[in-house]
Amino acid sequence: MTTPARDAIVELYRQVGSMVEKYGMLALGECGGARRWPARGVYFFLDAEEPCEFAPSLGRIVRVGTHGLKPGASSTLWGRLRAHKGQADGSGNHRGSVFRHHVGRALLARDRADHPTWGVGSSADRKVRVAERELERRVSEYLANLYVTYVPILDEPGPGSLRGYVERNAISTLTAERNRWSRGSSGWLGRHSPTAAIEASGLWNVRHVGDQVDRGFLDRLDEMVTA
């Protein structure tokens, strides 16, 4: 049965498909700085292993994000994706990527394991980083197999950022009736997340899950994608 919420999800997936056609889609593990990334944008991660009735050839959207929304921020789209990806040797820094942090917590919960320093503090000394290295490597391995596409939005950072608007409303659209259409499969790693918003929504997102969607969002996004 069709509903306005379901129709909105169908339309969002259509627009993400247009992003793929226009800007491409790569596994995160294959992404590199040599690619001509736009300075700013909103990214969409898709998991090809996750069933998705709306875009079977793409997989299910599992995270939406952007970067540098605070006034004066200088971060870039590629810089944010690079922080999620980690280094070429498989290492990474989950303190610089909340995405990595959430994936690591889900891996620990799934394996019924514990890591006393994971997520503790905004920085860590060498001894702690060495102890966390194996889990960081496993996080990088998982993320490397997710696909990413994006829409360039070259606005300045600030409270009225269009990137923030798109991020917020895309997450809200996908989770408006999350238990019916967007929840992950039984094999999705996020189902083990100790964070309720992730486990229930099917997204590696916490902020804006279940928020109200702004009227006219999809029309505005369509304009940005086709511009």
C-alpha cells in the first residue's frame, strides 16, 4: 500500500540514482584524493548487501552525512570521506569519525567483546592507539565495502547551510516510518548497535532520525541534483 512517507522514500532513492548517474558511485575503499571531488557536498552511503525494494541495483542507503557546518569550518567533502575510510594500511581514527565509532561499537556488541578505551576522549596516546589498531582495521575493512555517491552543494558553513538542510531532511525522510521500510536486514551489522536510533532506523545516523520532514524538501533536492 502506498503512503506519502513511502512515496517520499521512493522519490529520494530515485534522486540518489540520479546522483549515481551524474557523479558516479565508488566503494569507499576505492576512493582517493586524486579524484576531482567537489569542495563541499552531501554524501550517501549504500550497502549493496542490504536488500532494497526501492533500488535493488544500488542497495540500501545506510548513512547520510556532510561536513563542516559550523561557521568558519574549512573541512571538505573528500576530507570527511577520508576520515571515514582510514589509512591505506587499514588503520584509522574513530575519534575523528563518528561513523567509525558507531561501526566499532556494533562490532564489539556483535562479538560480545569489550574495548575499554573505544570512544573515550577526543585524542589518545600511542599506547592506546596501538591497542585499538586491530579494531580500527576491522572497521576500515567493513567501511571499504560500502558504496558512496554525493550531490555537490558549495554553500558556506553556517546555521543556514543547504548541506545541513539536505542531510537533516534526507535522514528524516528515510526514517519517517523507519520500522516499515528502512530498517536493516537481520544480517545488517547495525542491528547489533547499542545505540537505539541506529538499530531501529537502519541508518548509521543518530541525529535527525525520526525528525519531521520539511515540506518541499524533495523538490529542492531535485533542483540541486539536476543543476
